[in-house]
Amino acid sequence: MAVNMNTASQWNPLQLQAIWRELEDQVHPFSRVLSIRGEAFRQLDAAAKLFIARRFMEHVQESVLYVIDGNGIDRVYLGAPKHLVDGGGTILRPPGSNLYWIRPAVHKITTATLIAPPVPAKHVKIPRPPNAYILYRKERHHHVKISNPGITNNEISQLLGKAWNLESREVRQKYKDMSEKVKQALLEKHPDYQYRPRRPSERRRRRRNTQSQDQQDNTDANNATTSPGDASASAATPSDSTDAV
DNA sequence: CCGAATGAAAG
DNA sequence: CTTTCATTCGG
């Protein structure tokens, strides 16, 4: 496993064909992942792996990856990562190591310990980066709570919200910079991160009314969410009773 | 889950 | 413009 990627394989073309024919038995219209015995895989050099991968790619028409089985079976899989995590599996990459695929946990997980580093899986939810005020509040939360026995979190928010607005631009800028750094660190760790808020529909109904909402109509003080725009959504207001999770 | 603050991001 | 959600944690 050295540097030669583009050099010729130690296997001649005829041998490569033979290796491929054996694996090709697994190929059918619905197979998206190839299974290769660990022992056989270790016989392959870089060029041979590339040869096989390209052949398989002709069938699946997508980028593929070699992934070592992390469930205790001496086996390697070739395919797009998404097919390995579809059923809830996880692909882990211990630092400086190969990729391991962890099965959801069907019957027996014998060698789960093989993969110690808690590298986040593909689809774990990444929390959004905190904004300047959130960092400010987080930093002072404990102190405020200690200083004001019995204070509630909501009151802490009110207190620190006031304090925040009274802070100098320098102080606020300091936290703004911090939030920016936190965000950059997150993007570095998760280059594909994207804030994806759920649609209002798939979450709860009524949200609190903010500034200048005014009392347009006091028939139902509980019903907010009146769009100021037009009459398109006036009558509807679907679901209102049960939202929850 | 909600709320209470602020602000980033998305629609 | 609107809403979600990042922080906190008792209700």
C-alpha cells in the first residue's frame, strides 16, 4: 500500500478479468454493493482495486468506495456509502485508518469495540452554531443563576437580554467574533453542513407574536400566525390541535 | 415540548 | 416579511 497508484498492477489483465468474473456473480440489476472476502481483498494492489471499482461503477452508475466490515466479519464492501447506511448502518473512519461499516445492530455485535473513535455518522444532526447573544447568555447563565436564587430560565433570558442590549459595541462585537469562529470551526468539521429549519407545517402551530403585532382583533387572543401578506392563507390554518412529536 | 432573550439563516 | 433553532432547564 504505497505510493504507486497509476502504475501497472502486479496482476496481469487476464488475472484481473478472472478476479472480476468471480465478483461479477454478485452483480444483478438490484445489487448496489459488492462483497469481497477480506483475504481476497488483501491480495489486491491499488491498480487492481481501481480496476474492480471501475467495473462495478459501470453497473451501478455512481461513485463507489471500499469499506471494511466493522461487524466482525473479514469482509470488504464496494459501493456507494448511502447503500451501507440506508438501513441505519454507520460508516466510521477512525483517525488515520480505513473506513468501517457498522451494521445497525441486528443480532450479534461482536466487534463493536473495534471502532472506538466516536466519529459522527453521516446523518447525525448537527446543531446550528450559536449566535453572539446565545454565547453571551451561555457564558453568564451560571453566574446569574447563582446570584439570583429561584430565578427561572425565562427570567434569566429577560435579564441577560437587557444586559446584552446595554453592552458596548465592543463587547457585542467580541461575541459576534466568537460566534463567527465557532461557525467556521463547525463548517470546517462539517463542510456539508447546511441550516435546514423544518417547515412551519411540520412543526407546531402558533408562534408568539413579536414586535408591533398590535391588537388587530381580540376575538381569539390565542390565535397568532396571521400573515400580514394577503388573503391566501386566511381561512385555512390547518392543524391546530395536535402537533407534538 | 414550551418559553424568554437575540440573531443567523431559510423560505 | 415570516419561521426555525441555537443556549438554559423548570414546568
